[in-house]
Amino acid sequence: MIKDYQTVREISGPIMLVTGVEGVKYEELVEVQLQDGTTRRGKVLEVSEKATLVQLFEGSAGINMRDTSVRFLGHPQEIGVSTDMIGRIFNGMGEPIDDGPKLLPEKRLDINGSAINPYSRQYPSEFIQTGVSAIDGLNTLVRGQKLPIFSGNGLPHNQLAAQIARQATVRGTDEKFAVVFAAMGITFEEAQFFIKDFQKTGAINRAVLFMNLADDPTIERISTPRIALTAAEYLAFEQGMHVLVIMTDMTNYAEALREVSAARKEVPGRRGFPGYLYTDLSQLYERAGRIKGREGSITQLPILSMPEDDITHPIPDLTGYITEGQIILNRSLYNRGIFPPIDILPSLSRLKDKGIGEGKTRKDHAATMNQIYAAVARGRNAKELSTILGEAALSDADIAFAHFSDAFDEEYVNQGFTTNRTIEETLDLGWKLLRMLPREELKRIKDDMINEHFGPTGTGAETDAVSRVAMMKQDQFHQEQSRHEEEREKGQEEAQ
């Protein structure tokens, strides 16, 4: 039996203390009726023999404790789900905000889902094409994986998220594919960017959007990812769809947790975040995956902006322990005009080897991926050395690797936010860039594969690399000559 209580004893931020309550449960939904007749919602946060702690979704401003009544509804927070959700836009609490018809749910589900049982998990092994070369070619995304994007304030992670949402697809199948997009604590301008981009490109036709804005109640931010994941689980495991869940920005979510923790007067952990931050994040991330005997899958791309670009900050640090790798955006690449500014060396997809190869992408994928990684690393080392000793001190091979590194950033990574490359186009571009290197330096690719793409020994990569290095040295010689000539003329003018 539902009973109203008028025993509010204390209010602190979004937290309300109610005494004399009987028979309530953790996470139970609550209705709070104010003195003016308006209603606010909340949920049970903590239960004891003497009092019950209620977390308010809309905040506590304007509440008069004496004239306020609290009703416990006997069930947890739920969301109505249906396949009609696809193509719709909802707020952070799962209510439609797109002026469309009211959703008629096929069922109502508790948003507090649980992680997939490890015994029931099916190992991820199927390639998802995002159309972004730095991801598809070098940090491959696999169905059922959770692969976060680590960004920084001011970096274009929103544009990258929208690009992936538009372009992501399961290749070579007619299987149903959908995108669930959850935005937490974003500005109105950012929300409009996502909505207009989805509508303009037609991506909205296969997407479900949940938008929690910066001026919405902070406490709502904690529910938004859970609501989005519940909708994704329904589409994936009950409707047999392959769902890509993009959540941005997880930093805003974690800061909402910190605010609630402070209101509860809990002992803070690192940088004021609650000690259970790891557990809370894992409850979200571990809802991704595939289940044995079920057709659908959930793949997660959480996006978080690292405060002060600090990868050791608790949010990216703990996220890295839970997830299967990370894609890292680099500020120096962004300042050079490289879009998307993905830094491939510290980036990692721990499941990339499971989703590539013959029958999935192409048989040369693994070899070219390993060779490009090695070449970029050596090229950057050569550039650092040339800064100290000058390029004249480098060997011909080191010069080739240094120029390869620059060309890689400019041609491979720098594809913009509108270019959608197939995996074949990405792999072919990788081979084109590898022609800049001496053939004998391609040590991570088998000779028969090199011959297949470059021709027999003495042609292809070897010839191209030799001529490129010769041209580089010739250009360097002319530049030095011009510089000396300018200095000589300048000296003569000063002498006169």
C-alpha cells in the first residue's frame, strides 16, 4: 500500500532525509509533492531503521520541509521501451523532446541493469567499420567491445562522435544496426550540433538520442547513461540488433557522482571523487558485450575529456582499467590542423587482432598495421634526433622514416570529419605511404605480401624510397645554399 509521509527532517543539496518510513527498498522511486502542488521525483539512496535518504532528480530549491509530502512508489526507476524509440530524441530522463507523438512502450524496464555474466559472454570477434582510418586501420573496433575516447577540453571529440555515429556499420551483412547516443552535461549549442547533424545526414533514422543539458539538474546526469544502456539492451538482446552506444561526456557524469557524494558527506577519495567511482563506472561499461545464444550485441564508445589533458586523472585512469583500450586525441596534432587529431602511438585497441584478417577485413591488415606503428614510432624518434643534431646527421633511412611520419599525419590521420573511408581504402592508403620507406626496412611484412603490392625486389617500395630520400637531400642542399646566400647578401648590406 502506497503511503504519504510528511516527515522530512533535513535537506542538503539534492539529498532529502525522511524519517519514520517502513518497507522501502534501495533504488525505489519517490514522488515528492511540494507545498504549491508541484511534484518532483527522486529515488531511495540509503535505508536504515531510523531514516531514509532520498536523492532528488530536480533538486531541492524551494522545498518547504513542513508542508512537503513524500510518496514511495514501490518500484525502481523505469523506462518504457519500444522499437519506435529509433529516430526519436529524448531528454536525460527518457521523455520525448522532439515534438513527436507520445511513445507507446512495449514494456517497462528497470534502468539499473547489471553487468553481463562472464560465463554468458561471447568473445568479441567481428569488425565494425567506423570510416575513420586511424581507428579502422590501427585500433580496430570489434562488436561487443568497449573502447573509450580520451580527449581534452576544446578538442573536437563531439565532431568525432557525430562522425562515428553517422558512419559506423557492420560490413557484409543485412543485420539490423542502431546507434544509441547519450549526452551528459553538454551545452545547448552542443546539443543542437548533434541533433542537426543527425537530422541533416539521415543518421537519426537509425539512432536514439538522450540529451542531458548542462542546465538540467545535476542528479539527472547519473540516470542518463543507465536509461540509454537499458534502451540499448532492449534493442540488442530482445530485438536482435547490433547497437553502438556513444556516451559523452563521462567526465560530467563522474563529477555529478562527486557532487552527490559530497552532499551525502561521504569520505572522499582521489581528487574528491567517491571511493566507489571504479565500481560505479564498471557497472556501466560492463553492460557492453555479446551474450551466447542471442543475436544482438552492444558496443560502447564512451567519451571523456581529461581535465588538464591529464591521463592519470581518476576518471581516465579507472576507465582504462575497465575497458579494452583507448583512443587518445592529441592537442599538438589539433594545433597543426590534423582532424581528427588521433595520436596512434598511445592509443590501443586490445581486441584489434580479433576483428581483422582474411574473411573479416583483409589478409594484409595485421602486417601493415604493425609496420605502420613501427614506422611512425621510428619516424618520431628520428625527428626528435634531428632537432638536436640536425637532419644532416641522420641516415638515409632515418630521413625516410621522419618524412613518413609527417606524411602519415597529413594523409592517413588527417581525413576530416566528413570523409568516410572503407577499410580497403584505408589499407591501400597505408601501402601507398609505406612506399616512402626503403624496402629492406619493411621488416614486419612478409616478402610475398610486399611482392604482391610492390612487385619483385628492385622495384616498388625500394626504388620509391631511394628516389624520395635523394630528392629530400637535394631539397635540403638547395635550402642550405639559399640560406647561406641570404646570409652572405645580408652581411654585405650591413658592411656597406
